[in-house]
Amino acid sequence: MKTVREAMVYPGAGRVRDMPERLRPREALERVGVSHVTDDVLLAVILRSGVRGCSVIDLARRLLRTYGSLTALAGAPVNELAALKGMGRVKAQVLTASLELGRRMNEEKAPNRPPIRTPEDAAAVLRDRVHGLDREVFWVLMLDSKNRLKGRPVAVSQGLLDASLVHPREVFREAIRSAVSAVVLAHNHPSGDCQPSAEDIRITRQLVQAGRIVDIKVLDHVILGTDRGAGTDPFLSVREAGLVEF
């Protein structure tokens, strides 16, 4: 028998009233608890209803596909959301208010956001995420005017690092939405060797230039390796190594 999580991601949900009662968003949330349903179910509960030809679940999934993450969705302007098919101003206002409450709750839980002043600070934030990874992941650390973290590190791409995967549009999209002052770039080398490749340097230069265009400072690019018996996880700061002009 399928779990709620499996069933709710099954394509072609159709009208909610035509779904088995146990799988409808509100019933699913009541049955298994708010922590155990998928993002589209939570959004469907907030949105309450869809429109002709687009159920509330389809609408929720469309929002997630369009924006790519809840963080990006939370940064979308009300007018932009209201213009989407099936939304309208009231749904857009309710959605943005709900996501803003979640953001404020997170700030209450972590009032002393750590400043990122050194490559060591950036490496410390990502160290737990790097352990056990068998592929490269590229992160963006978004900072406010005091170089404090604004939210969690954003994973932009996974897999072999190249310019087709790490595009300035993807790197700066959420930074622009969140009105950040600066970013620190970071990615890991699963091999353990944190020495940058020629492609690493090329991508860094490209993103530094793009940051100047959108008026967001790129402070550094930190490359993270893994412990090879030395007792500490190695990392390299492209800025401190003098490989790119920031």
C-alpha cells in the first residue's frame, strides 16, 4: 500500500474531490501529521482551492516547478504570484504571508546568525554537508550588510562542476530576491584534494564579473576537500590563494 508521501507525488491528481478521501491534502495532513507530508500538500492546504482545469495540488506543484524551491517562492512578489494562472491576489497574499511567518520563526530560533568573515567561517558552515558526498555540489552562502548568513546555504548544482551547471542566473537568482549584500561561493571536491581546477578558476572569474553587474559582491570561492588522515578537513580560499581578482 502506498504511503501518503508516495501517493501525493503521483502525477495526474485531477480534481481533489475525485481523489480517495485519505489522500486529499487536508485529510492527509490530519492523518499522518504536518511533518510527514510533502511540500506540495502543505502548499495545497494553504492555497485551499484550485480553478477549473487546475486542481489545488496541480497549482501547488506548478509553483514548486516554477520557482524551484520554497526559499525562492517565498521571495516572489505578490503581484508576480497573483498573475499566475489559478492564483489571484488573495491566494498570493495568503501564501506570501504564510511563508514570511516561517521565515520570521526561523530568525527567532537563530537570532545570532554567524558572520562569515573568513574562509574558515564558510568552511565551518558547510563541513557537515560535505561529509559523505560522492559528487560535487556548488553552494551559495548569502550574506547581509554585516556579512551574517541570510538563511541556509543554497545548493545551486550537483554533479560535475562546469559552466553549463553553474550559471550566473542560477547563482544570483535567490540572492537578488533576498536582497543580499554579498555572497560566498563554495563547492566540494569528493576526491579530497581541494586544489582548484582550471574550470574552477574560470567559473569563479565569470561569477565575480556577474556579481559586479548585479551589484552583489562575491567575497570568495571556498573549495572543500575531505580529511585524509590529517585530522582536519582541508579547504582552499581562491581569494587568499590570489588566483582570481575579487
